[in-house]
Amino acid sequence: MERLQKVIAESGIASRRKAEQLIIAGKVKVNGTTVTELGIKVSNKDRIEVNNKPIGKEQKEYYILNKPRGVVTTTKDEHHRKTVVDLIPTKARIYPVGRLDYDTTGVLLLTNDGEFANILMHPNDKVEKVYMAKLNGIIKGEQINKLKEGVELDGQIVKASRVKLKKVNEKTNTCMVQITIHEGKNHQVKKMFESVGFLVDKLKREKVAFFDLKDLQSGEFRQLTPKEVAKVYALEQKTSK
Ligand code: URA
């Protein structure tokens, strides 16, 4: 059972606030009877009409985007900057699953399916996030170990499950490090490297769970296949046991 205004909003015809106004204005019927009271609960067996037209459920949509830099990970930006949602031409009210910084690139999933988003956002052993970071120095074994043992961020210990030094450039005094984490705290990777003395010059997310950037150039996106969506739902079953 869900609140009537939420169900109307999820059908895509109005925001939740607008849905409330429609109810108060007597424009909404449930099983043929006008309802003007806010907060009543309905199930998917109830027939809901707005302005005498039945509402439908918004189709679920799922995308993977190779996020370019210079785009905000939100649905609307108060400074009118381009958002990740602007890159995908759809009428569905999709939103990003988690967050990448303005200057971070790589794998970003978007959907209008809250359950799907929750599975991927909830810290979970099965949902790895793999990043490639360019550091302003050359990391040592001891600092790598520290990241794997755990560092404190905002009063919590976070660990990298893998850290691999991929490339060293002595001339520019930089290196490329691949780091795998399971949570998605704000600026987590940058803060983790900062805690061992490095700034991240460039950051790219290469993977989220089994999703990678195969065949997607910067700014390109594709819809997920039904098989991929089912595979995400299967991740939840494994972890809830
Ligand atoms: N960690 C960061 O610091 N930034 C991102 O965009 C993602 C993870």
C-alpha cells in the first residue's frame, strides 16, 4: 500500500506536490469515488483516475552512462550546470544511482526504479566499485597497506578491498592506482588517498558490480538489457540470505 499522491507522482503525470493539489481540488478518483483527503493509501489493485483518465505506471528504465567530466550528478542543478540526466533523452524521471564528482568520469547507472538503485547503493560485498586514480606522487607499499587495513573518514573506518599500482611516471612524479571499494561515501576515494598524503588529479570509475565501460565512449550511454537488470536483483537475494 502506498500513499495516493506518491502513486500519482510515480505515474509521471505530476510532481508529488502537484499531485496533492490535484487531490485537494477534487480531480482524483479512486475506484470511481472522488477523494479529496491527502494521505489515503492505495494498492496496485485500486483504479486511480486523474481528470477522469486512468493513470498508468511509468515504465522502468535503466541506463549506463560513461560520465564525462564537467557534468553534475543530480537531476537538477541550482547553478544551471549540465546534469547527467540532460545527457539521456527520455521522458521518464530517471535519476543517478549514487554520485560521481563534477570532475570524475566513468560508469554511472541511472534509473527510475528505486529498488534497483537501493540494491546498488547499499554497501554490499557483491557490489564493488573500481576506480582508476592518478595521484600527485608515487604511492609506496606501506601506504597501499594502510588503505587496505582501513583509514578513518569522518569518524568511520573505510577499507579498500584491493589497491593495485598500475603505472609509475618518475618524470612527472605521478602514478596510476586502481582501487576497489564497497561503500559510496561522498568523495570517498579522494579522501582515502588524501589520508595517506596524496591528491587525486584524475579519477575514473571503471566498474560498478559487473557493469563496465565496454564500448562506451565518454558521454555515451546505453539501456541495460533485461538480463542485466535481473542480475542486479539477483545480487540482492544473495546478500539478504
Ligand atoms: N570518490 C570520489 O572521491 N569521487 C567520486 O566521484 C567517486 C568516488
